[in-house]
Amino acid sequence: MADRQPASASRKTFAPWSDPSAEPFIVFDNVTKRFGDFVAVNNVSLNVYEREFFSLLGPSGCGKTTLLRMLAGFETPTEGRILLDGQDISTIPPYRRPVNMMFQSYALFPHMSVADNIAFGLKQDKMPKPEIEERVADMLRLVKLEQFAGRKPHQLSGGQRQRVALARSLAKRPKVLLLDEPLGALDKKLREETQFELMDIQENLGLTFMIVTHDQEEAMTVSDRIAVMDHGVFVQVATPAEMYEYPNSRYVADFIGDINIIKGTIKSTANGAVTLETEDAGTLVVHQAMDAIPGTPAYIAIRPEKMQVISGVSQNQIDGEVWDIAYLGDLSIYHVKLPSGAIVKASQTNVTRLIERPITWEDDISLTFAPDAAVVLLD
Amino acid sequence: MNRGPTWFNVASVTAGFAFLYLPIVILVVYSFNESRLVTVWAGFSTKWYVALFQNQGLLDAAWVTVRVAFVSATVATVLGTMAAIVLIRAGRFPGRTLFSGMIYAPLVMPEVITGLSLLLLFVAMNFARGFWTVLIAHITFSMCFVAVVVQSRLVTFDRSVEEAALDLGCPPLKTFFQITLPMILPAVISGWMLAFTLSLDDLVIASFTTGPGATTLPMKIYSQVRLGVTPEINAVCTILIGIVTTGVVAASLITKRQEMERQRAERLAVAEA
Ligand SMILES: Nc1ncnc2c1ncn2[C@@H]1O[C@H](COP(=O)(O)OP(=O)(O)OP(=O)(O)O)[C@@H](O)[C@H]1O
Ligand SMILES: [Mg+2]
């Protein structure tokens, strides 16, 4: 696996969402789902494109599973429609949709062996027996369960069951595969390997994946685009890089990676630069085209790794005292306490051995960030 | 502390088991009695079993009973399972509470009333009483028991398993037979066995609804006992006890073996994971 081509290499130019003439493959058109009075999915619109690897990210109970279940046909939207390949699928029953789902609860057939579980969908398609056997063997190899083919689900560990569920949903090679937390129960190494396998399969077979995950790192690794959900709405839909560099709100900024948020008010906006007055760190400048009335409350969001430790006087200078140091091996994260009491995090690559570290507890240091390294958020 | 059995424990266990099983033991022992007198032991003999197999009346009654029990248990299982599925799955429909109440009512209804009302129905419909009326009556009261047993299994049934089958392209009816039914099969079999047993030993309802030529074994035994208990009756009962005991022991052995196999396999899986 060492000589694997990075999956992103062939995907560099894959961006149908920014091409106005591209036909979306899956369309959620103002979809709302209510359970009684409770709104699980609130007026969501989304286009997913063929061959896209799309991730849904969000806290528990925000409506991710509900969204997938509507696409699979187990819930009917209260309002709005869902189109698949241009066709409204609201009247198509689940067993006729070219969509397969991997259930969050695995939902394995307890009375069937692992191999029979995987073969079940293929048998429904009346696939010839030798082909079924071959496909099942492929799938078992993929999820590394070859020697468990004859076991019943209750004879497997949690992670093994999850892999059976994954293999079963992949076996039919559906045009659209919905994966509800497919890798949650796997250890880090197996999870990373399976992530790459998934990306390979998706790429090679030209499938469209929608995947739910709680792991933002996983979402960043595998996805073409990510949607961050909260309370049944999409807060932001963007590519991983966009989402990391230009989150559209504090909610997203906080959800994806680590970030410093400094509260302030806008002093002026001119020539593609925003100047903010902050209580914690004085006047700060961010390069960003923005129209806002001076005095508007706003937030500066800056990633710890984009903070630099400086000695001279500089623009966007933030003075403070080293409050805590988290040593992570490759990096150290400095928690710097500002005179106002606020804490700002700056991460530094550990280019020297720990012993020679120049900065230590209670040192007075100055931090800075480049004006184009931060974003200003109004929300 | 002394954890061994005290004389009090031993005594109460003995008394309890004696209370439960002494009558049965006496019945079995006297079925092998040489004497015609039920209360006097005159040596071992199997002659009453031989006599039993020459008693055409008893054999006929036994055959009727087995047929009624088998067919009524089977039909009741189908109907009861269907009722249970509707009650659990159909969500809220108008009249659901009434319907589920009506399913439970025969469980607590005195048998005399069930029997009498069925009799009145058959008379009103001018239905010739006999094998078929007993059969219908048994289906009527035993399907409720099946429905209750199957319902309790369905309450804990994980529906996402059925959804997974649908999702993989299996139509609903096929999903029922390939996924749902195998999963609830133990409950369905228990329901069938319960219905079979209930039908086998029903006296009251059968007496109300039977007609010429359809005397069941309990009825036959009851009417003969009124003329005096014969060792022949003891022999019939011993055979019945034998059949029931074999069934129960076999069922529990099978369950136990499955359980042990499952635990062993789980240990294996954990060890290999
Ligand atoms: N059948 C239902 N009836 C009533 N409420 C429901 C039903 N299904 C889901 N909900 C509610 O809808 C909301 C969204 O549920 P959903 O399962 O989509 O969450 P999720 O984002 O998948 O969460 P998790 O990450 O915990 O799996 C939850 O608050 C849940 O309680
Ligand atoms: Mg979920």
C-alpha cells in the first residue's frame, strides 16, 4: 500500500459543483422532515454529483441518519422532493431504489452466515451463483474477514460486524451508497486502511458515496465535499480545504479542527482589509473583502498553526504569557494568556529536541498572524 | 457460614416436589399395576397398555384429539402471528385499542362462557356439531395465546434488519419469509406448542361444541372416570405424560445446546478479534 497513488491526484479537477452546467445526481429540493412537532430536517436543499464522495458531519441528533433514510426510502419527506438522476423518487419503494445503505446499527441478518449476509443482495438480483461466490470472496478479502465467512453475526466482535455490514452494502455496487458511520468501531489503523479502500472502490467503480461520520479528520481525508449540519440544517457545504480555511461561522470553525476565536468590533473595511478592535488583543487586521458597517460585532478566527512567535514589533501583534504547553511530539501547542485573561493557542512544529526548547512556562511572548491567515466571521 | 442444605430446606423442597409430583408418580406407578383395583398394588404388569390398544373407543378419541390439536394449533399459529404483526406494526389505526383488547379478552374469559357462546353461535348458524366445530372453537381460543407470545417477541424486534433486506432489493413479502419469520421462529414454535397443549387437554370448550363421533380424549377420560378409574386410564395418562415430558426435555436440551454453542463461538470471536 506504500506505492498507492494519492486518490486526490486524479481528483484535482473534480469539482462539478462549481460547474453551472453540471447535472446533479442527487437533489434534495427544500426537504423537510417532521416527526410530530419535532423538525428533524429543516428545509434542506443540496446537490450531490455523480462520483462524488460526500460527507455529513454534525453533532448527535442533528438529522444525518434521517437525511440518509429519506434517500434510501425508509422515511418520506414531510415537504419537498428528492430527485435521483433527474427522477423524483418519492413513489419508488426502497427495494427498487438503486441505493444501498449501511445501517448505523449494522442490521445484520442474525440467522445467516457472514457470507450469506454479503450474498443476500446479490441473490435478489438473480446474479449467477459463481459470480455471487466470486463477489462475496472479493468483499470478504476487502474487509479482511476471509476466515470468518461461515460465522454467524453473533459470533463476531463489534468491529468485525461493522465490516460485514460494510461489505454487504458494498457488494451490489449500487450507484449510490449511503454509509452511516461505517468505520466508527474500528481501531485507528484499520480505519485508515479501510478509508483508503473505500476511496479506491468509489473511484474505480465510479460510485457516489454519502457518508455520515463523527470524525472530522475522516471527513477531511475521504470527502470531495463536506456538509456540516446542526439542528436539521446545513450550516456550510464546502470542500475540506474551503471548510478548514474559510469556515462561514464560528460553529463550523469550531467543529472542524482547532481554532482561536477573538471577539471584537469592526473598525473599518477598505481595500480588501478589515480592521477590528478587540478587547483581548488590540487592533487586528485581516485581509478579507467584506462590507460591514463600522461598529458591527465580529469574530476573528485563526488556526493555532498559523500563529507565529515573534520578537520584534509587528502588525497583528498579540502579547501574552505562556500559560500551558501541550507537547504532542511533532507539535507543541502553546496556550498563551492575554492580559484580558483570554487564552489563545499557537502551535509550533518541534524542529528541535524538547530540551533545547526556547519557550517555557510563564515566558512573556508575542504572537502574530499574517493578515490573510485569518477570517472574520459575523456569525 | 454453613452453606450446606439445612434440614428445613431439605424438608420444604421435598414437601414441595411431593405436592407437585406425587399424584403423577402414583398415576404412573398404578398404570403398571396387575390388579384392576386402583388402590391395591398386586405386582408389575403391562397388561393395561395392551388393553388400551384394544380399546377402540379410547383410540378413536385419541386420534380425534391429536388431529384437532394439530390442525387447530397450526391454523391458530398462522392467524395469531398475523394478528400480532398487525398489532405491533400497523402503528395507530382507528380501532387499534379495541382490536388489541379483543385479542386479550379470550385469555381471561371463563372457558364456560367461551364454550357456551360458541355453542349458541353454531346452533344459530345451524352448523352440524362435530369435528369441525371443535376445531373452530379451539382455533378461536388458542390463537389469542399465540398472538400474545409472538407479540412479545416482535416488541423487541429490530426493524432495521428488515429495512436492510428491503434496501438490498428484497420485496416485502419475501422479506417476511426470509428474514422476519426465521428470526421470530422460536416464538412462533412456542406459540404452536402452547396452542397444541391447550387443545390437547381442553375439556370444557370441547364438551360444549362437540357432536356425535367427535369425542376427544379428555372427554372420554372424564366420562370413564365417572364410572370409576381404571388402570387403562392411568396408562393413557402415562403415555400423554411421556409425550409431553419428552417434548419439553427435548426443547430445553436444544435451547441449551444452542446457547452453549453461541457462548463458545463468542469466546472464540473475542479471542481472535
Ligand atoms: N422515527 C422517529 N420518530 C421521532 N423522532 C425521530 C425519529 N427518528 C429520528 N428522530 C429524531 O430526529 C432527530 C434526528 O435523528 P437522526 O437519527 O437523524 O440523528 P443523527 O444525526 O443521525 O444522530 P447520531 O449522530 O446520534 O446518529 C433526533 O432528535 C431524533 O430523536
Ligand atoms: Mg445517526
